[in-house]
Amino acid sequence: MIRVLLVDDEELVRSGLRLILEASGDIAIAGEARDGAEALSAVRRLRPEVVLMDVRMPVMDGLTAARHLLAESEPPKLIMLTTFDLDEYVHEALRLGAVGFLLKDTPPRELTSAVRTVAGGQAMLSPSVTKRLISSYADRAPSRAQAARKQLAALTGREEDVIRALARGLSNAEIGRELRLTEATVKAHVSRVLAKLGLANRVQAAILVHDADLA
């Protein structure tokens, strides 16, 4: 069972998420929290594998809580929740190491699939939503773009092809088909790229490519 912590200041939202996730059969709700401060305490006490956390909450907002959670030695996988598909706070959370975000009106099937995806160790990188957020809120100041390009210069030509495709939201299988590589080879390239660049996940890699204005 995948243990999930729900964090939202609206009880109705938490109840709806609980009903959807518990109906999946392989996801259990470890607990609930009404704000970021409660979430920090609950994570340390309950040790959930995945945290679904709203961005805008009283007492402590989701971004502040994310900064604390992701600084832990063994942080849970963090998915941010938002009512808005273009939210600068979510973009910052992705930079901090969150593995994705969901709109609160995400269909049930996509919600459960997202939880399984991040619990399995993969970042959520939806071409239709996450890429749009990254594109809209990435700070492309000349100094940031220059720094990003300098960082990417460490990659080989093939590794750059892979990370560019990754930034477009393609899965390993899709990248393999496009570049005529096996899925296993793509997976190895992605792991090597993340290690070489010192990045935590695919989302951070995509943000770096967008910062460099190479997507």
C-alpha cells in the first residue's frame, strides 16, 4: 500500500481526495493536515511515502512547508495541489525538489496514477500542464540563462538530445523512439545526466533546460 498524507485547509477537498484515493485499492491515507505546520509534524510522525499538499494555506503555506520537508534527510515524495494551472508558487516548489503538481479538478484516474508514479520514484512531467507552468514562470534573466547553459555544457551531444526531449515532457519510451535508442539506454542516459548536473529529478532537469531557453 502507498501511504499518503493529505494537506489542505479545506475539509471538503481533503474528504474528496480521501474518497478517490482509498477507492484505488492500493493507496492508503496515512493522515491529514490543515496547514503546512501540521504537515511537517505529521510527516515526521507518520512517515508517508507521498504528500499531496495545497499551495495556499493559512498559518504556513505549502511553499514554506515544502522548503522544510524537502530539506529532510529522507523527504517524502511531494506533489503540490493548486486551483490554478499557472501558479508561481508551484514553480518554486518544483525548483525546491517537488516531483510535480496537480490541479484540484484532476480526474480521479489521473490523480491515482500520479500518486503511483511518484511513489515509484518517477517525477510527474505532464506535457500539457507541467511544461506550461515551467515555461511561464521560469526566470529567463540573462544571468540565469547563461548559468544554465554553462551547466548544460558538461553534457555530451547525446545527453543534451535526451534532456531536451525530457524537457518536452516525453517519457523514456517516447525519447527512445525519437532518438532510436532502447528504453533501457534512455533510462541510463537520464540517470547519468541527473548525476552529472547534480539534479534531483526530471522536473528540475526540465526547468534547467527552460532556464537556458533551449526547450
